[in-house]
Amino acid sequence: MIQFLLNQQLRSEQTLDPNMTVLQFLREHLHKPGTKEGCASGDCGACTVVVGELAPREDGSQGLRYRSLNSCLTFVASLHGKQLLSVEDLKHQGRLHSVQQAMVDCHGSQCGFCTPGFVMSLFALQKNSAGADLHQAQEALAGNLCRCTGYRPILAAAEQACGQAVPDQFDAREAQTIAQLQAIAPVATAELADADKRCLVPMTVADLADLYANAPDARLLAGGTDLALEVTQFHRPLPVMIYVGNVAELKRVEHFDDRLEIGAATPLTDCYQALAAEYPDFGALLHRFASLQIRNQGTLGGNIGNASPIGDSPPLLIALGAQVVLRQGQATRTLPLQDYFIDYRVTVRQPGEFIEKIIVPRANAAWRFRAYKLSKRLDDDISAVCAAFNLHIVDGQVADARLAFGGMAAIPKRARAAEAALLGQPWAQATVEAACAALAEDFTPLSDFRASKEYRLLSAQNLLRKYFIELQTPHIETRVTAYV
């Protein structure tokens, strides 16, 4: 059985279909139609809801954290121990919530289909940002699409709602909500099952290891931003899932003198501060990683584990020399991330083995790291090419080099021939040109609807040239840029 709060109402569910999304649960099971289905793939934001969960405060006590999510990609089992808020919960005692009123006052709605999603994203922004500026509002709304109103009045509504935020019913009930969530905090493995489908929700990494060893064909569910598409887009049932989002050991970010250790189930939003502090380019790329709703849900381990050739984080992590720790039962092994990928969607993971954590070296001033993402639009888009360059230059010569690309092959991959062309050579234009030529030996990219093979190869070469120019003249850096 799983338990969660539906606003303030305690829900206990035992026999729901584990393949049911929160969107379906709201609309079809609870008959709450305010949350809309636009794309069923996490692209449009019409289905945005807000999930509240316990989070530590600076003084060590427990507070409440609200985050926007795409309900079309969220399975109901992942609500275990949390609070779910939909647009129906905002109006209180006959009065619109301040974010709803701002949308009215600023004429932020026309046909209205997308409006509930915008309202929920604005609600989360209001709760998380005191006096949010235009940049914060744009980032919060980047995952919400409107086809008829235009974004100027919606951004005006964001300015009004966040600049003049007034206490609401959620603030008044904060202590009550925290107490309710503490009372239902999961302490043991839970299960949601219906007919021949089930989802297990372990609480510890040891329990996860045991469950997965006994059911190696189960699908691991973290954020679900990729896995849920098998249900919503391809209509493939998932008989057995194991939800890892409640395993605290997999959601830690630990700092050591020489490395960061990031739990595989850590949401990308929670990875941001640590990675951006060490590598500003990594932080800049995470701002362009899908939408805020996806980053709140998707995990670093999931972005690696699904082995997509166009995942944004693997090229950066490979260039940094990151490692993954794999666990199978009680046994663990550590290997370079570059060796994790074998072929398209094929990895070295064995049955019952899962990613436990990612080890990222701390920044070293002797190395020059940069990252670049090319996509058709700036926000909420998949890379055509993602490149990461990390060079150690000593006395004007390249002492070591790590160049990694996504979107150029069936796997995220180092450019070994280009690296060889750089090693031991002076850091000069002629050396860079030799490395650019060698990229044609490293990669034979494919053409698809994102880019042609010719565009990909030329772009990869131009990004290396860009990297050279930026290191020579740092004041003109324009990193992690989209080209349209």
C-alpha cells in the first residue's frame, strides 16, 4: 500500500494499476479535469502539478518543499509519502489564488487549455522564489507552451504574482502539512499492485539490491521521464517496476577533497548547486537541460542509465573523467563512465545490477573544461550535438586531453583520434586544425530530423575551434549556446 496527501486529504492506495500516471489518476480516477493532457511526453506543460515533500531546513528541522512536475510522466507510486497539489486546490473559500488572479489581471489566458499548467508552474515559482526576476520566471515557464496568448502577459502575471506574493492557505497550513507528511513517512518497502502489474517502493539501498536481485527483469523507476514514455507513447505495459526515488542513500550529494559522490536517484535540480560550483559550464548546461519540470523529476543516474546517445550529461561527465559505481546484491564495482556504454542503448550492467552513484572529480585549475550544446531552440530541446572539452595545457603544450561528444555516434564517446592529434603538441591553431580533421576518423554521424550528418561533423569541428578561441580570449566566451 502507498500513502500520500491529496492536498490535505490522506489517500491510501493498494490496488491501482502501477502503470497509471498521475494525470490519469486525477482526470479518470478522481474526476478532476483541471489538469490537461497536451502531449503525454513532458514537452508542453499543460499537465503540470506540484508535489510537496519534506526537506531539511538549515537549522536541521524539517520543512516543506514544493516542486513542479509533469503529471503525464509521473507514475502514482512515486507519490508515496508526498503531497499532490493540482489546480483545483488553489482556489480557497471562493477566492482565486494570487497566481490565478494575476493571470486574470494580466490577461494571461485566451483559449485556457494551457492555463492550469502555467498556474501551477507560477505557484511553484512563487513558493520557491521571493520576488522572482524575469530570468527566473522564464526558466520556470520554459516547460509550458502557449499557442495563442503569447508570453508577454504571462510573464507579467509572473511578475505580479511573485513580486506581490501574499500568504495563502498553504502557508497557514504548513505546520499541519509537515506533521501529516511526517506521520505517513515511509519506513519499509511498499507495494502498489493490480492484477499482473506491481510496483515496489524500497526505502534502503540494501532492500533495493535484494528486490532487484530477485526480480532482475523489473524496470527501475527514478524520475520516469524516459521510462514513462513506454506507457504513454508506445502503449507498452510495464509488469514490474521498482521505484528508487524514496531511497535516501541514492539521493545524496557528498563532497570530498578530491571528488563529488552523487547518488544515482538525485534529481538534476539537486545536482545543480554542486556541479555548477565546480564547473560553471555544467551548471549552464543544466539550465538548458529539458525544462524545470523535467529537471525536478529526472535524475543524473537515469540520464546515464538509459544510455541515450543524445543524453546531455554523459559527454560532460566523460570529459571530466567521472566514474560510476554499480551494485549487484552486496557487491559493488567502480568503472570509468566511458566504459559503461557499449552500443546503442546497451551497457555493461549485468542482470540485477544498478547504478548506485556517480563519482565526479573536483575541479582542478590546471585543466580547462568547457561544454557546448547545439539545439534548434534555446530551452526545452534535445541536443543535435553536445560537446565537452577538457585539456591540461603545460607551458603551451597539450599534456593531456579529454574530448567527448553526444549525438555523434550510437553512444556518448571520446574522440580518441582528435585527442591523439592534440597530445604533446603546441596549443596552437595548426594543432587544433589537425584535431578537427581527426574528428572525421572518430565519428561517422547519422542524419535525422535534428541535423544532417554533415552539419553534425562540421559543428563538432567548429566547437573545437570555438573552444580554442575562447581559451585564447576568455572575455568573449559565449558557452553552452544554441544555434538555430
